[in-house]
Amino acid sequence: MSYYISKITEKIFFSNQDFLPLLQRWKNQNKKIVFTNGCFDILHRGHADYLARAASLGDLLVTGLNTDPSIRRLKGNSRPVTDEYSRAFMLASFMFVDAVILFDEDTPLELIRFIQPNVLVKGSDYDKKNIVGADIVETNGGTIVTIDFVPGFSTSSIIHKIKDIVT
């Protein structure tokens, strides 16, 4: 395996237990951990912008990634377009993403409870009082931040454009 491929794949975790040693090391080093999550299906400029801005809020960015079954439950059987490992690989290839952890639940609540991030980030389409795990983060002295999306960039809009081209 090439050096760069191994640098990417070492940032992908399939369970909380796999991630625990690295998380403990970061906590022992008093690193400011930023957490966000999503499906990140058909990775695009809007995702990159969002994640880069999230990463700038702390020392390390941990990205929770919905598994394929989780996305199917949330968005229907036609999604995801891209399989979970490919999505994880693409996210992990960003220099500002320090870890990608897959989760199978419909929300990242258990993952947030496990990580106890210093900063929880979601898109500005979320009302802060309705962000899953916000209460956990704030109870532990952390902050909740919402980030505006880049207009015109979304997975749904890309899917619609492709459908228009094909039909």
C-alpha cells in the first residue's frame, strides 16, 4: 500500500472501540476536538468548504459518517449513491479531517456521547436548539456552531441535474 493511501485509511474507523485509543491520546493532550456528521454522499465543493470551516474551530476535526443502511432509512432506497467506504475514504483524504467514524444509528447521539467534543458543528439549516447532542456538548462546557452552506451546492441538486441530463 502506498504511503498516501495508508495515511488516508488510518483515519477511518468502523467503531467507537477502534477509535478509542486515538481519542484518549487526543484528550490527554488537551486537544480541542470539533465534531460534525453527515451522509456526505457525492462529495462536492460545499462539503469541502463546510468541513474546512469546521476544522478551523479547533485542533482536530472528527467527522461522523452515516453508514449505508442508516442513509437508506433516512433518505430512501435510492440512496446513498456512493458506498460508505468510498465516502469515508474521500472524507479522510482531506488534510483538515483528522478522523472519520462510521455510525449506523439514524442520529450521531451515541457517537457524540462517546466523543464528548469541545465543539459540535452543523449546517445553518439547523436550529441550535434542535441539534442532536447539543445538550451533551453544552453540559460539558462545549459550544455549538452552525455554518452556512455554499449556495448552489448540494447532493440533491447534483442528483437532480444528473436526472435532467439523462432524461
